[in-house]
Amino acid sequence: MIIGLLTLEIYLPYSHSLKEKRKTLNMIRDRLKRKYNIAFAELDYQNKWQRSKVGLVTLNTQKGMIEKAFQKIIEQVEENIEGEILHKEVFFL
């Protein structure tokens, strides 16, 4: 079994409060959890209004399936946020 971890550092220039940032992150989390079998958590920048680092974890027996899922997730996040992904990393265990 292979564990995949995707970390995304996100910049949200139109967020003017922690409440707005949480609302955006919750929308992304709910949308991704419905479509993919993932765990989602904010890893860093919890007290910053316009920045977030999130981690997404999934399991599969094939590394290629995880890579495809992560690529689709990145595309969906880019389409559904008013901001940009500053940095992304994928780890496998």
C-alpha cells in the first residue's frame, strides 16, 4: 500500500479575515472530500488571513493512481479559488 501526501501553499489575496479564509478552505475541503477519498488539514499559517498551507492524504496500491488524483485535485483547487497556488509538493511513503 502506498500513502500519498500533497501539500499546497495557497495565497488568497481577496481574503480579508480568518473567517473568509476558513470559508474558502471549507468549500475546497468539502468539494474534494465528496469527489476523492482524501483526508484534508490546514498545516500552517492558521493565523494569516491570506495564506494557507494544506495537506491532503490518500492511499492506493498504485502510485500512478495517486499521482492522477493529485493532478486532478490541483486543477480543481486552481479553478475554484480566487487566488493561486504558490507551492506544491508530493510525497510518497
